Amino acid sequence: MPADGSKKIRPSTAHGKIQSQRVMSIFDDSQRPQTAAPSGYDDGTASRATLAPSRQERAPTARPRVNQVQQPKGARRLTVGAVDGIGHNEAAHRIQVPANQGQVMKIEERISLEHLHKLKYYFEEADTDGSGALNLEEFKQVLKNCLGIRGRNEEQIVALFMKIDSSSDGEIAWDEFCTYMQLEYAEKEEAVLRDKDVAFHLPAAMGSTPHREPIVKVSHTPDNTFMALGQDGMVTFWSPNLDLKRTRTVVTEQQQANRIKNKWITDFVLMSQYNKFIIGTGDREIQFYELSNFEPYCQISGFETVPLKLDYCPTGPAECLVLFGDSEGCVNIVVIRNTGETLRTWKKFPKTEGIASVNVEVVANGSFTKYIRWKVHRDWVGQLRYYDDIRSVISCSNHANSALVIGCVSGSTHVEQQLKEISHDKFTASKSKMPSLAYAQTRKRLDTDETVFKIYKGVKTFDFSKEKNLIVTGGMDRIVRTWNPYVPSKPTGMLRGHNAPIFHLHISAEENRIFSVSTDKTVKVWDTSDQSCLITVTAKSHKIRGDLMCCHYSALAKSLAMVTDQLALLQLKMKSSLNADIVLSHKESVQCCKYNSSFKQVISCSDASVVKVWDFETGTQIFEFSGAHGDKPVTCMTFDSTERRLITGGRDGVLRIWNFNNGHCLKSLIKENTEEVTDCCYVELLRNRYVVSVGWDHRINIYADAAEDFHHYQSPLPKWTDDVAHGHKDDILSVATCPPNLLATSAYDGKVIVWNMVSGHIYCHLVSPELRSNTCSSSDDEDDNRLKQDTSDLSIKKVLFLKSRAGKKDAAQLIASGPKGQIHFWNIFQGGHLYGLVNGSKKQGTVTSMILNASDTVLYTTDSIGFVYVWDIDGFCEDGEAPIPPALIRDWRAHTQSITGMDLIEEHNIVITCALDCTVRVWTLEGNFVGTFGQPDPWDIYNPSTYSHPMVPYDVLVDPLSMPSHPVIDRRMSVADVVHADSMEGSDAGDDDDDLQRRPHTAPNFSTLHSELLVGDDEIAEELKRQPFGKAIGKRLRHEKMMNAPNKFKDHGGPNAYQSLQCYDLVDTPEIIPPNPSAEIDDPFADILD
């Protein structure tokens, strides 16, 4: 314990921090920069004229428009245990925003059709120079006059002008303005539809049932198991994969033998709190059964009618309601208090047909029970449910004037009617006769106790959601109606599309969906907000055959069970349950991300060819468009020099130039083949602008970016002669440029080529010495095989120029991310020399991305395991070769899968990473977690108290590879060595420490750790003879000594039998030459015959 008595702080290396949800904060409109468009490099090249001066950078202080309320001291945080940097006297505060302070609407969202007519007139009036276009000042004046906006909104006008003026010519025309508005709203509508997209796994999964009678109902148990009950009493349990788990029956053969007719089961309902289920029978009974062993518990008999539809609902700790509807249109309610004791009392009653039987009269007159019977409908009850949220019973029938009724349980007291009964002369005499028949009498609720919905042709099925305050009904007229439960006169919506009567309805409130099934087995999914049909699945698609008997939607399994003569399951396509609690930025793997300083936005691209635009300051999504490269993934991206246009490359081999603010494709750059584009960059050379791309075609493709070229499709310039004759022989993975005229490319075979962009000639070849020696020595077959094995990690996924060292001939000017996962520092002069090596990953991963700060003193790298590394390369390889690697400043786990892209925002001290785990995350330079783009609660980049730190992403927290470094885990020391480290002699301990420090740290190969568990009997006997354990070491440490620490939980109970078998190399069997009888002169059977 610390001296001050405070609680010990847990080290951050343990990553014992959990990401949790926080209260949503609503921020005001984020400020946008002016239209300053920097161009070119800082070497004196000509830059374009800016349209307005750049605004001064906002100081990272608290915003005046945000009210910060500090929590009381000692406020509890949503983390487990203490965390770094948070003491007991510090209170972590959260931004609080007044409720009336909402986010200001964007200017383009305020424009209506009437405004468009005014804007067209103002465009014509404000065009003072007669060019047909408006500059920035004219555009400001037009919007101000039309929309009547003042003050800070002028910044939004500037940002809107920049978005429309993607060509950076300083003017926009009326057709450009209309095109931008139309495309933006069209893409936004498509984005909304994509978010609502729903799909099923087709065809449906089928399971043959052992039932020989129709299934009356299917439901799901709390353990996500489907339970089906047949009319003959057979109960089957099914897994979510439709594997039959159990089959039982509630009607025994002995019971059937004593009956003239078979017992008829009408319905069942689960009583999960008491591990029971309730069934209704044709003998006018309600029977209770144990769910665990199907033993009969008790029954209520003697009802006036047959229970057709059952329901059960707990109303308190020991109270519940059992409801059923009958063929007379009555709703029967059994109120049970002290449920457990009451059921045990009923179990002691005399048995009838092997089950304790209680007459309904006893229930009606019991001290803890109550029986109520309401006359509600004029036709039999089709469905009924009790909803404790509204403390009402909802029931339906096919009678139009009483199609759906919402009523209370007990009813109100009619004072006038009670006074009439009191004044009646025979009140006392009738009162003595009534108790025995009171339970059989039906009463009608008062008009104030029920709400009646009159619906044409009645209601066959319904569902209610308290969260959405919504009722949906369906019936014979094939229309799904939505209702406000307090407005029975008119439905709020009518969903048409079914061609047969509605059979089943379900509201999924958490997904904003309504599931409807008709008798022709057509399934439709509707959106509750805009009442649109999201998907229609017909019988031809799901291939379910037979007449529909019952349906049930399981919210746990996210699947719709449909019963015909088979049990079928329509499973929704959902994201993996492993990622259910993880915030995702995209639905697919993210391939690249970049920060745009002009608009303060982050752009990310995914495998589904979806491009998303995020607000960097809050993490909220601004815009997205899909189909950037058809159905092919987007593999790389960059911006032009003004950062107004986005350039993307895809697996279809095409480069496209976009106005990314509205999804307008400005130009397509197409080469002669369709090989994948892996990397691209934008280059300014001698006042000319080019787009350079590399990829699987082994060539460098250069496209001219000329403002006067209005062709939508453009071909590359002719190939360099050196590129065709002496260029790469394998797939090119990365490209980098260095002013004034250098370009570098790296390939899959581990080779780097530096080019002169002016002449197109090769400046130098850079090949790792190890690769060069392997290539030279691979003369025989054995060396060829060894070389093939070594080339698995030769790829160089990223190259960077140290631009500040471009003129220093004694320094390293180029950094390559490989081969073999080692970062190479190269001097490119005099043919190229290797100046330094750095092991790029601690876990034997490959380096996937690199980026430098502006001064080329700090290198940020990522690997395929999901780690981010920060290296101090200030002065490293600046004066020649450096045998000592640079210092690792820090590293942290950012993702659980390979990181595909990274960008550095130095002005905010922020790093952005994206990975194959479908996330784009924001980190500080110290490795503190800011948040994930797309999370529900936004952050304020200027206020660190809104960051997610000290929490970390949940998937990173629970991943085994995120564990901190430890001698036993790293397999450098055994458990016994760690335990006895303090008892060793000083000299020996010192020598061992020196050896340990000198010993190179090599991470274990996780793919081979399992094979090291194979310990034979001889090795175990040898270890036991040595007896290295002292008396102080117990059985647990002895066991851990024999087990391999990283894998001790992998194989419970030790190795299997087959793992103990010895393995031998296969020996080639010599070829057997069969005899040729025809070639033999002598008969081989002559001796036998003789």
C-alpha cells in the first residue's frame, strides 16, 4: 500500500479497463474552416489563389457554447477498479448540454423548393460579371438574402461553397449548385435505406418433426431453445440450428387407454419463473406440468368452456395471472397471489387421471385466488395477451364490431347499479344463492374499462409494443394496420401488400421492424418509422411447403419459426454475436482512412465499396455513398493538393475522382487491364499535376490531372521504358514520392525501386542483403525449397521518404516496412545502402502501415496483430549506418485484427487507425482511446474529458494477445525460475540477469505452441527424478511446472491418446515392377504342372 494510505493504482499495462456506454451529449454545430486551399509542396512551387483567408486555429480550451458541469468529488466511474490518472480526490466530469440547445441544422438542409426558386433568381441577379457563375462573396450574399442567416452561419456558407467547388476554380454555377444538392439528398436517401436493410438466410432451415398430429404452438425457452407442442400432447425441444434435443409427451399411454377419445391439447404457455408450463385441454382444464421432467403438477378443472388461447404473466414477486380465451368470446382470468404456496396446496388435492385436480369453484372462492370472466367478443377469441406495462388485457376476434379490445383485469364498480341491487327487496336472499354460481356468470365491462377497435372483417392476430406505443393488427382483409392504443377510431397506418389473410404479427421494437406472415407463407418486414416494406420473402424463396399451423419470432435467436408438416426457421442475417457489443464504423472490413484538414473530416472506405465521411471533432457520420467501385472493395485512397477531391482505387483496377461531400464521380481513370490497384498518390511536378497508381499489373500508371480536360474517362500516359524493361516482376504494393522528382515503389517480392519521375529512369534498386544472399545461393533444389518458404513474408506493404533528409547523402532517406517484418532504413545514393534495421512487431506480425510526423523525427507503425508502435528516429541513420535500433517510445493494442490504414493529425495530437475488424478508431499520441467513429455518444476533440479513456475497446480488452509482457508468458523463464528468483545467490542472480538482458527477445510462434505440449512418459519420468521442487512449492506449482504456461487451458485433462503417438517421416515406397509373362520364354507354371 502507498504511504499515504490511498488505494493502489492498477497499471495501465494490464488493460483492466472496460468500454462502457455513457449519456448522450448534444453539441452545437461544429466550426468549419475557410476555403484556403493549400497546394503543392513547400519548395516554392506555384500555389493556387485562395478564396478567403484561413481562420485562426481555435485554442483547445473549453467552448463557450458548452456548459460543463463537474460531478461531485468521488463520483463513481464506469470502470472496474482504479485506473491510471484518476485519484480519489479527482472527479471525472462529463459535458452537460441544456435540453433546449440542439444541434444547428446545416444550411443545405434548410433549403426548400421555395428557396430554390428564390436562389435561381438571386443567382441571375448577383452574377455581376456576366460569367454565369458566382464567386465566394457573391454566393455569401445570395444565401444571406435568401435564407436570412447571419453571424456564425457564414462559416457554413464558406464550407458549402468549398464542397460545391470541387475543382477549386473559385466559382460555382447554378447547375453545379443544383447537381450538388440533388446528389447529396439522393445519396443520403440510399444511406438511410442501407441502414434499414434486412435479409434472411435463404432457403429456410428445415427440420422433420416426430409429431403425428398438428403442432398447436411453438415458443422459445429462456435458454434459446424452441419448444413445440402437438395436439396429441407430444413436446419437442429444438436447438437454434433445428437439432432435435428432446422428445416427451404430457399424455401417457395409460391415460389414453382409459379414455374413449384421445385427449385434445389446445394451447400452452411457459411459466418460466416456476419452471413449469401450462396447457389447455379439450376437457375444459388448465394443467400445470414441470418443465424439467414433464411430471404433472396440478390442474384446474370444471370450466364452462374449452380454453382455446392461453397466456401467463407475472405481476409481482409472488403474483401472476393466467388467462384464456374461449369459443364464446369470453376472456377468463385467474388471479393467483402467493403463487408458490398456492400451487403446492393445489398439488395436495385428490388426483384425477394421475394429476391433482382443483375445481374452478375452489379457485373462485379461494383466499389467494380469484376468477374473473368477461364477455368481450361475439366470436371466439383468436388471441389474447396481458401487458403489465399498461396493466390491460388485449384480445381479438373475427367479429368486426369487437375486433380488438383493450380492457382492464378487475373492472370498476358501477355505483348506480350497486345502489339498485341494494334497494332491491330480494337482495339478501339472492346474495346467499350467488356464491356457488358466481364464477360461471359472465359480465361485460363498463365502457370506461375497455377500448374497442372496430375493424373490417375482424382481427386474427395482433402485437403491441409499449416502447413504440404501437399496436399492429391483421386479419382476413389482408391489410396490416398500425394503431395508437389511445385512438381506436382510425389507424395510423395501413400496410398493404399481402395477398392472403394475415396469420402472424410481431413488433421488434429494438430494430424498428414489424414482421408479418400471411397464410400463403409470405413473410414481409416493415419499418415502423416510415411504414415501408423492407423485404418480402415468398414461399418460392424460403421453400417452406405445406399448410401453415403456427408461427413464432424469437428475439434471442433473431429468427422466425414457421410450422407446417415440418419445423422451418428463417434466420435473419446479423453481425457476429462476438461483435454484438462492439461499436462498428462499417459493416465490412475497412481498407483505408484519411484525414481531410480542409473540412475537418475523416474519410474511410470499406470492402463493400462504401465511402463514409465522418466529423473529426465529434465522431458522428456526416455523409456516405456506396458503389464507389461497383461491388468491388476500395483498396486505397488519397486527396488532391486542395483536398477538395477524393481519389479512390479499387479491386476493379479503376481509379475514380470524387466530390466526396455529395458522392459525385467527377472522373474515372481506366487502364488497359482490370488488375487490382493497391496504392495511389497525387503528385505535383513542374506545375503539372498527376495521379500515380500501382497494383497487381506490375506497372506504374500515371494520369494527368488537367483542369481543361472535361472527359469523364481517361487513360494513363505511356509507360516508362525502364518500367517495362527493368521494372517490378511481382505485384507492387506501395508508392511514395519525394520532391522534387523522386518516386519509390515496393513489391510483394521484397524489392524496392526508386525512380526519377522526370526521366522515367530507375534511380536505384534496393534489395535486402538477406534476400540477395538467398537469391544468389539458391542453386540446388534444397535451396529453392528453402527460398520458397522464406518468401512468405517478403512483401513490403509501405514505403516512406524522409523528405527532410532528401539532400543529405550520408543519411537514410527511405523507410521500407519489410521484408520479413523488419523496418529497413535505406540510403538511396550510389546504388543504395542499408543503414539500419528495426524489428517492426513484438508478436511476429508484419508491418502494415507507416507514417511520419512533419519533422521526420517520430515514426508511427502498425502491424497485422493490431498494435501501434511509436519510434524515436531523431538522428537515427542520419550520419551513416546505425547498428543500434531506435528507441521504442510506446506501443498499444488498437485493434484485434490487422490494421489496414493510419493517419496522423499533429495539430490535435491524434492518430486515426482502421482495421479489418470494421472499425475506425481515434487515439491520442500517448495511446489514450478517444473513441470509435459511429459510436452513439459523440466526443469533443477539444475536451479530453469527453474521451473514452481510461476505457479501451472491449474486443481489445478481452483478446489474449493484449496481455502485458511477462517472463512466463513470453516463455523466457519458467514458473520455478520466477518463484526462486529472490533465493538465488547474488553472483549467480547477477549473471543470470545479465544473460537475460543480453538474450534477444523473440516472441513465440503461436502456431507451434500446441505441439510443445506433447511430453512423453520418458520426459515425465526424467523430470520426476530430478525433483527440482522445494518443500515450499505446492501441488499447484508442480502442476504448472509440467504444463506449458501459454497453452495450459487449451487441452483440459492433458494430451489425448492420439497426441501421445510417435510420428515418423514417410519413406517413399520403391516402385514395384510387375512381371511380364509374355516376355518370358519358359512357362512359370511348368514346374508346378510337372
